[in-house]
Amino acid sequence: MEKLKILILEDNKNDLEFMKDEIISELKYEFQFKWVITRNDFTLAIRDFHPDLILSDYNLPQFNGLDALKIAQSYNIDIPFIIVTGTLSEEAAADAIKSGAWDYVVKERLQRLPRAIENALDLKSVRLKARKVEAELTLMKGQTDIQLKLLWDAIDKAPGSVMVTAPDGAIQFVNRKFEQVSGYKSEEVIGQNPRLMKSGRHDEAFYRDLWNTILSGNEWRGEMINRNKEGDEYWEDVSISPVTDFDGNIRYFVGIKQDITEKKAAVEALKKSEQWYKAIFGNTGTATVIIDADGTISLVNGKFEELSGMTRAEIEGTKKWMEFVIPEDLEKMFSYHKERREPGNRSPNQYEFSFLSSRGGLRDILLTVDMIPDTNKSVASLLDMTERKQILKDLKESEEKFRLISTSAQDGIIMIDTNGKVVYWNPGAEKIFGYTFEEMKGKDLHHFIAPEKYSASYPQPLRNFQKTGTGAVVGKVVELQSQTKKGASIDIELSIARMQMPDGFGAVGIVRDVTDRKRAEAELIRAKEQAEESDRLKSAFLATMSHELRTPLNAVIGFSDLIDANMPMAEIEEMVKIINDSGKHLLKIIESIFEISMLEAKSTRLRIEEFGLPEFFGTVKSFVASELIKQHKEHLDVAFRPVDNFTGTSLKSDRSRLFQLITNLLNNAIKFTETGKIEYGYSVSGRTITFFVRDTGIGIPHDQQDLIYERFRQVDDSHTREYGGVGLGLSICKGIADLTGGKIWAESEPGVGSTFYFSLPDSVALAPEPETVKEPLRKTYDFYGKKILVVEDEENNMSFLETVLKKTRATLIFAHNGEEAVQQCEKHPDLNLVLMDIKMPVMSGDVATTLIKEKRKDLPVIAQTAYATPIEVERYKQIGFDDYITKPINRDHLTEVLEKYLR
Ligand code: ADP
């Protein structure tokens, strides 16, 4: 048996023993006692001793029974605590019992202690039992609480708002969702009427219906707009049910509400979008219809009414789409229609067809058609292209006209846009400038066709034009210089018109190539000037001729008139000399005219031969000497200036022509020089020889230096000319230069002098032989024992021939005219050869030869002639000449020919 543990708090040892004795003697238990006096020991004993019962004194030195009771209770409320005290007032005892003491025993009546202990132990066991029941009850109650809690949780956390009201509407409960949706805290709404959330958007009848329904015990369902704490409205799907007690009395209303604001907004948006579509459908610029699967038109818009000429009511649900399509297009449309409904549809969404309108007959329509997704309907929009097509057609026609005009135009047609870039360039422009349209497209025009020198002057006016559409050349026809792709400079006539474009001004230019016209114009002007000039020249020529021809003729006629038989012989001889000189002068003029005509008629042929320059200039020298005398200019200082190897050079050309040329130049030099000197000579460069004749004469004005080669051209063509001549000398020189392939030019300074040059290319004979080598090679002729008659009227010629022929040791006899020649022939029967001049006074060479040949057929007669034309040569043959040599006479040629007849 377990011992009953009793803790005794007592400061008096005797009392302790009495208590023990009383207990042990009276109670049938085994006991274990623990005696404590201090508070500390008491506390420790409760914890470690685990007493089954506590006996405590009421008054202790530093402690008392009530404090001990508190400590014990705080540890275990079910330990019986009995106060054992000496004296105790009624109030103290009541206090102790009130504080939880189980009993109290007065020490004077200690015999009650066992009873008190037994009672306390019984009470303890009852208490413990009660405690157990209580615990069980508590446990049971806890489980119900859990279930309730779960239920509340479910309601509280329900996704919908829950509101419970009393029958009078006062809110009893709201859940968390309600708080979220309404913005009100539970405590703010409990006891309030739900009208707190009224939006005012529903009328009285709405609420009346609600109350009538729920008060009659039915559930009310509906959508309601409420207002949250912030004042914002929200839609709720509301169900309100009454909750009744067993007697059928309404105890609560339970409202369950779903926030449907978003759903409402979506529905609203859908509605709006439907309205939009309706508006778009109705107001779209194109006629639009909706066609059902069977082809019935179910919806049309206003534009379709206009197009068809029928009202909506007449069409919708009645008319078939195909009734508006012309029969020709029906088949095509059916097949598209069918294809469109098949998988892998490839029918076009857009095509043209002809629409049958009751309003305006046939219309050209561009149809755009497609299925409406997830339906069997199609939507078709019809764009009326009739007018547009007509405009396009007109435009095409006008374009075609423009194209035809512009492609066939000879003129260039060019268009530039507002940036100055080429946008059109017709074939005419291609032809004029050589650039194709492809090359010019989008390019800056002036970079291509404006000459380089003008390039800087284009951009500014162009910019100005682009902005203002004005410019110096706009609206005018101007002549400009331009250039082609090949870089050729051309003259163009340009007319520019402006084109108003949205972003400024462009231009169209018509270009005409007037290069040929301008050239022709210039040529015409030149020809006109030339004609005027030649007219003037003709007059000058006539004046000159009349002067030049009249002067000697006057002398001939005048002096021949004067001569009569009574005149002394010396005077007659003098007059005859004048007449003769004048005649010769006339002859010279006529010869010149003849010469120039021949040259210009190109009937002169070159006689190319090789001849040495020393010999050539020897002859020239003789000419100069005689000319100085003739022109009475012996006082002039004349010098020949050859190059160093003068003696070795020989030329291959027409010797007599060159002689004629050089002597003409020398003649002029002598004629136009009064004082000073004349130099002549040549220089050689490669195979080109350049002759020069320099004088210190009157010079030639600069503007005349190119003109003096023209026929009859004289610097001074006044009637009272100081210098003789007919203005043919230089023309002849020029003619010879052209004929021989040479070039003649002059450098001259009026009052200072002139230098004439004549250069002849490819004329210097190759590998000229040095004089030392050449000299022995020159053939020496020996006509010793031969007698030659030289017939020549010109003293100079005569002396030249004499010089040459004397070297051959021939015997020479002379005659000065044909008559003398005939006489000499008669006088000298031993004559071996006659060298006969043609043009001579008294009797010409022709006549003399005829006479001589009549008598002495075998006597060789050689003609000296300046005119070796084929006709002349033939004539000489007819007359009886055996051969001819040309004047001026070439020494070698002369001796060569003579040898042929003297051998
Ligand atoms: P011409 O001498 O018979 O008048 P040309 O044809 O030989 O005819 O010369 C034409 C013109 O050229 C001359 O009239 C003269 O005015 C000028 N001229 C030619 N040679 C000279 C010169 N050496 N010095 C000055 N003027 C000259």
C-alpha cells in the first residue's frame, strides 16, 4: 500500500507532534510526513516531495498560511490544503476557504483533524473524477468547435460574397470576400442596413420585387449594381434566401453574391464591338453584302442600295446574289464560290465582274469576297470601278497620244521633277544627246548636257525655279550651247514650260538641235559676205585690169600713131622700143591670167625631176639681177642666204613651178621695197625644204596677210595704185604650193618689211651627194664644131643661154625674133640646131619655124616654152618642132636635149 505523503508547515514542534499523533492514532493509513517551517523549504517540498495533503499553520514567523496556499495552488490545485491554526477569527477562516483552502482545524480541537483529512481526501477523489469528466467534456466540445470553425472558414473564405441579415435587414455577418468586394470591414457593416451599398441605379419596383420575393419565403435571384466604399459601382449576381426556424418564422436572410463587373464589361464590349461592326458595315465606302450559304443576301449596306438601285427591304432575305451578276460572269463566279468552300481553297479573293444594277445598267465592279469564319456565309464588298475605268481608259488614250507624239517627235522632250531629276526623256532627246532614257532617268540634267564652262551657273537658277516656278528662260524659246554624250558641242533651241507638282515645280523642255541650221545660217552669211566681197573684188579687178591693160595699150596705140615716115630713125627706134616693152608687159599680164586659170582648172601637171639647188639658185640669181634693172631698183642690197651644205642639196619636184614661185616672191619683194635689202634663201629639215624671201619694204597690214593669196587681191586696190601688178602673183604661188603639196605663208609688219615662206615636204632628195663627189659626175657636154642658132628676145634669157652653151664649146649665133632667125638660117647653111623662143616680137617662133622647116626640113628646131600643156606640145609637133624645153630653162635639161640632136 502506498504511503500517504503529508507535508506539514508548522513552526511549533510540539504542535507538529500532536498533529502526527492524532493522525497516526486515528487513521488507518501508512504515512510519510515532511515537516517544513520556511517558505523556501515549503516550495521545494511541493515540487520534490509531491505531497498528497498539506497541513499548514496560519501564522508563521516570516510566512503565513494564505501565501502557502497560493504557492500550492499554483503548483497543483487538487492537493488538499488544510489550515491548522491556534486561533482563527471567523473572517480569517472565511478568507482561507474563499482562497481555496479545503478545510481548517483549530489546534484546540485537534481531534477533528483526522476527520478533516478523511473528508479532504474524499473531496479530492470526487474532484478528480469531476475533473476527468470535465476534461472529457472539454475534449468533446473542442471537436464540435473544430467542425464549426471549418464551416465558418468555408463561408469566410468562400469565393463569393456572403451576407447574413436579420429579418429587419440589419446585417449580422459578412465574409471576407464581401469585405474585399465592398471595401467595408465587417465591423463597419454589422448592424447596418444593406442599403448602405445602394447605387441608385435600380428603381423602386426592382427593390419591391426583391422584398416581396424573399418575405414570401422564396429565393430572389438577379443582377444588381452596388456601390463600394470608394463610391465605385460594381455588378453582382445576387441570390437571397430566407432562413426559417422550426416554426417557419424567418430568422435570417442569407445573401450570396458574385462580382460580375468584368463579365458585364466583356458583354458590354461585345455589344459595343457589334455596334461598331454594324456602323462600319453601314458606313463603309464600298457596297457590302452578306450572302447566306444558299446565295440569299441577308444583309446589305446603304452603298449597296445605291449601287443596286433597290432598297434594303427589297433585297434582304429575298434577292439572290447571282441575280446581280451578268450571265457571262456567272460560271466563273460559281466555280470560285464552290472552290472557296473546299479545303485548300485557291480561288481569288478579288476579281472583277459586271454587275447588273436596276439603277444604271452594267457597272464594272472590283469584288472582294471571303467566307465569314465559322459560318457558311460570305461577305462581299463591291467597288464600283466604272468611272475609274473610264478615266483610266481616257488617261491611257491620252498617254498613248502623248507617247505617240513624243516618240515620233524629232524634237527632244524632257521632263524634270521638282528635284531637277529627269523623269521623262523621249527618243528625240536620245537622238540629240546620245544618252538613252535609262542612262538619264533620275539624273541631274545639267550634269550631262550642259557644257563644263557653264556648270557653275545652273544650280542657283534651278533651285529658284523649283521653289517659285519662275526663271529667266521659263516660257521662252532660248538658244543655248549644249553637249552630247560624245562630248560634241551642239546648238539647241530650248523652250521650257513649268509643271505644277504637289511638292514644287517641275519642268518640261522641248529641245531642238539647231546646230545644222546655225551652221547653214553662218555659211549663208559667209557666202553672202563672200559674194559681196567677190563683187567688190570684181569691181577692183575690173578697175585694175582696165588700168593695167590700158596703160601699155595706150602706149602701143599712142606711140604707133605718132610714128610716120618723116620721123628720124633714132626717134622711131625709141618709140618702137616703148611699144615693144608695153606689148611685152601686156603679154605678161595675159600669161599670168592664163597661168592662174590653168592652176585653178587643175589642168596643170607636175613635171617631177631631180635638180641641184646651186644650179637652181644660179638661175634665180640671174632673174634677180635682171629684175632689179627692169624695176630700176639696182640700189637695193640683195643677198642670197643658203644653208651650209647648200652645194650638196638637190630637190625632187617640178623645177619650173618652183622657179616661178620663188621669182614671183622676189618680184614682189623688189616691187614693194624702195630702200634697204632683200634676202632670200632656204633651210632644210629632214626632207622638207623651206624657202624664204625677206624684204624691208612697205609690209602688209595684219588683217590682209591671209587675203593677199586671193585672185586679183591687192592691199591697195585704189584706182591710183602706186605699184604695178594685177594681183595674181601670189594666187599663182598659192596654186603652185597646193599643186606641189607645199605651204606658203608670210610674216609681215607694215612699214618694216615682209618675209614670205614656202615649205615643201618630201622634196629633198635622199642621200644628197656632196659637191666634191657630185661635181665630177656632172656630165660635161662638148659640142665643139657644132653651130647653134639661139633665138630669144629677152636679153636676160639670151645671156643665160649664152653662158650655158658657151661651156659646151659650140659656135653660137643669135637672133632676137623670128624674122632674124629665118634670115640667119639662110645665112648659115652649116647650122646644126635652132633653139627657138615662141613668144617674140616681129615674128613668133611658130611662124619662123614653119618657114625654116619649109626650106630645111632636117634642121632640128627646139622650142623654148613656158606653156608645156599637152595641147601646146601637140601644136608644136604639128608646126614641126623637133622637141621642146620649158622655161625657165634648166641647164642640164637643155644640154641633155641638145645632145640628143647634135650627136
Ligand atoms: P601684185 O603684186 O601683182 O599686186 P600679188 O598677188 O603678187 O599681186 O600680190 C598681192 C598683193 O600683196 C600686192 O598687191 C601687195 O599689196 C601685197 N604684197 C605682195 N608681196 C608683198 C611684199 N613683199 N611687200 C608688201 N606687199 C606685198
